[in-house]
Amino acid sequence: MKLFDTMSRTVRDLAPRDGATYRFYCCGPTVYGPAHIGNFRTFTLQDVFRRTLELSGLATFHVRNLTDVDDKTIRDSRAAGSTLGDFTDHWRDRFHADCDKLNLLRPHLEPSAVAHIPHQIAMIGELMEKGHAYASPDGSVYYRVSSFRDYGRLSRLDQRELREGASGAVADDEYDKDSVSDFALWKARREEDGDNFWDSPWGLGRPGWHLECSAMCREYLGESFDLHSGGVDLVFPHHENEIAQSEACTGHRMADHWFHLTHLLVDGGKMSKSAGNFYTLEQLEKAGFSAAELRHVLVSAHYRQPLNFVAKDAEGKETFPALLGARQALQRLAKFDVALAARTGEPETPGYATLLAGKDGASFAGAFEALENDLNTPDALGRIFTAIKALDVASLSSEEARRERLGFHRVLAALGFALPSVAGEGGREAEAPADIARLAEERRAAKLAKDWPEADRLRNEIAALGWEVKDTKEGYELCPKN
RNA sequence: GGCGAGGUCGCCAAGUGGUAAGGCCGGGCUCUGCAAAAGCCCUAUCGCGGGUUCGAUUCCCGCCCUCGCCUCCA
């Protein structure tokens, strides 16, 4: 597999350092509220990345942290009147629930910052010893950026000029640092932190944000590992600071490869609560859409390309045309699968384990290869539909159909698509309440008697109850109106 | 001001130095008592102006516009 590497700014082949298992770290969420669909673009593409690696025959070891102590978690937990732990547990559970709905594979390990305070303190000690850190009079500890020669390599800091306060964020003058670019490793206890402080050789306080990732990477992935990933906004300063901390400590290159994901835009701009275009999975579900539909939208653009999530239609109404389109596309995939399955005589969907074992791509090999080529998800999607159109399912032998189906499901598994049930295939039809089903039967009888007015009357009655009856070759199907 | 990304059919979005995938929407056809559903088919010369080239949407230069980041936002 090939993937763009932020450090070298080139597309490079991926190979595990140990020759067996690809070990990587993804910066996870700060658990102080529901994750939004932009966060999920990142996590979903990281998931596609992992699935593609695994399906191409490589074992993986995936670590993703939970940030459960920082300004926001502390502030909001106190505002909510709960302990930091209870508060972050709640949002962690919610995050997991959303991830499950989106069909994201659980990381092999999900360490949290609070559970690794000692590791972080130990790391600060090492940095102090090596002259990369200093304590300020108030008991905070800072990393001395000027002590690390390579600082800024990832974000090409040497080629840029930092404009102080350009982001609108005001420098925190409650702490005193030797240089504005120095960053906190340890933050001295403050009044507004409440009970959230830990003891350290430098006094009571809490760790700085960047440090947790360095400490946990080292603990679980070692001094050097294969790949580190996160949203583009983390390139600077977060990842830059992680590199400075880790490499100053160990003297070794932290990660071989840096994988960054471009942000999701909503209706052409950044998502923000004030702009009213801030969406969570829950909101989209309330609007009648599924996580699978969102997932389809999220993978519809290349990860290094901004993806414009269209929520409002041409009239400015919030109708989510992007999700509507995804629904149709997914339905087509599902119908194709039903037809293909019927041809094989094996209705069971091949499981992930089966797909891992086989490499038979058949007509869908090109689509999978698109994923291996810098994770080109939109290209893969295009190739899937092209292959579907080109395949004459009816002419396939059951053996050919079986092979094609494995190839088809292999790409679907890499994309993490769970196909919706197809109307009339026992999925949605089964949900129809008895009285609706009875009316439908009556209509069927009226149709057989060629009593068209009665048949149409019954169809309208069913429609008034929120269901739609559609005739098929065999009979009819019922599905909820939306 | 600096850095980065980008402007491809109504919308979303790939891609290539030789005349532009795919999805949605729309239109047409088939099927159907009608309708829906389903199936099939159809729709672009790639922001603007130069240059290089036999040939550029794809390379170079300039311009316009959009978006993101610039110390704790994925």
C-alpha cells in the first residue's frame, strides 16, 4: 500500500518496521461532548486505512487515545457538576456508541491521558535532565523549543513566520514562559481546576495536552513506530510538539510516516456552532438518516481533499442532499448484492475473516487497488459502480458469482460499508404492522379482481398511514414512507 | 502578513501530455391497469490570460476567486 507522508510530502510505500505488524497511533477525541461529523471524517478514513491494510494481508496494531483531561473537560465537567471521571466516561461511551454505528473497528488499544499521568511525569523528568525543559516559578514546566534542533520540520516552520495571535487565540499569560513558542508539559494547579490536580516533583498540577500522546506512544508502540495520524490541524503545533518531546527523550525518530486528514467543510465553510452548521451523528439520525449513509458521504472524497458536506439544498433548506444521494447509491449496491447472492446460491454474506483469507478480486480488484493507491476512496467507489454496470450477473456461473461476490465484499469491507436491507427482501417489509399488511392484502385481492378504483383507494389509505406499496413482478412490497 | 489546499457537468467528486471515471439530481425508454419501484440509455472540454508542445484540463508563468491553518480545533 502507498500513502502520502506529511513529513516528506511524498507518496511512500508502507512497510512495517518489524516486517509483520503495522503499528500506528491515531490522535483520538477529547471527550467533553459529542463528536461531530468532521471528527468522524478523520476517524472513518483512518478506519478505511486500517481495513485496507488488513485486507491486503497485513496485521495491524492500532492505538487511539482518549483525551480526558484538558481545559475543556475540566471546565465542562465542573459546569455540569460532576467529577471529571464521570463526565468523560459519559462522553467516551457516547463516542463509542457513535463509532459502532459508523462501523468503525475498535482500536486494539484505547489508552487515556488520566490513566497515564505517571508516564507523563516520568517523561517530563527525562526532558528536564536532558535540558529540554524548565520549571517556572509557579510550578509549571515548559518545553524549551529552542533546545530541539529539528523543531518545525513536519510543519515546515522554518519556512513560515508565526504571527502571534493570528488565530484569534490570546496567549495565556497566567503562565510565564521564556519564549512564546515554548509549550506546557506540566500546568501548575489553578483555582478553576477544582479537584483536578495530581502531585508531581514540580508541585500540584496536571499534564499539558501534547505530552499524553508522546507518553502513550512510547509505552505501547515503542520509541519508534510505523505511522502517526490525525487531522491536519494537528500538524502544528500538536504533532510538532509530540515529535519534540519524544525525540528529545529517546533520540530516535518517533514515527516513519505521518498521515493527516483534511477537514470536512459544511456547505462550503468550516463547521461551527455559531454558524449553525455543526452536525453530530445524532442530529442526522433525527433527520432520518443512517450512520451508513453518513459513512458513504465521508468516504466520497479523497482524504487530502477538502470534502464539502452539503446539508442545505439550493433553496437553503436543510434537506441533506448529500445524504439522500448516499442513500440511493447504497441501495443500488445492496440490490446488486442481492442479485449476485441469488446467483451464487449462498445467501450468507462473507464475513471479515473470510475476506481476510481470500484475495480473489475478480471484477472488483481495481477498486481495491484504488484504496491501496494512497487510499483513493472516491476512485474505488467509481470503479465499484463501473464494475457493477459491466457485470452481467445473469450470465455468471454460480462459481463465478461466488468469486465476484468475494471481490465485491472485499472492497465493501475495506470501505466499511454495511449494506442496507433491500426493500422486499424481508428487511423493511417485515416491519409493516399487521393492519397495514392486511390493507395491502386487500388491495392485492382488488387488483386480481381488476377493481382498480378499490385498489387505488386502498393504496391511498395505506399511504395515509405512512406506508408505501410498490408492485413487483412477484407481488408487492411495503416500505415506510419518508 | 506567512504556510497549505483548491477552483472539473445543476450538486458531490475522480483522473490523464493525446481530445474527461463514478454517484446524486434531471431527461428519455422499457415494464406496469395507473402510479411507484426496478432495469436500460442520455447530459461537461476541465476559473481567466499567456507560454512550452505536433497536441494541455493535465507542465511553466501571471492574474482572479474560494477554503483551511498560524500554540491546546479531527
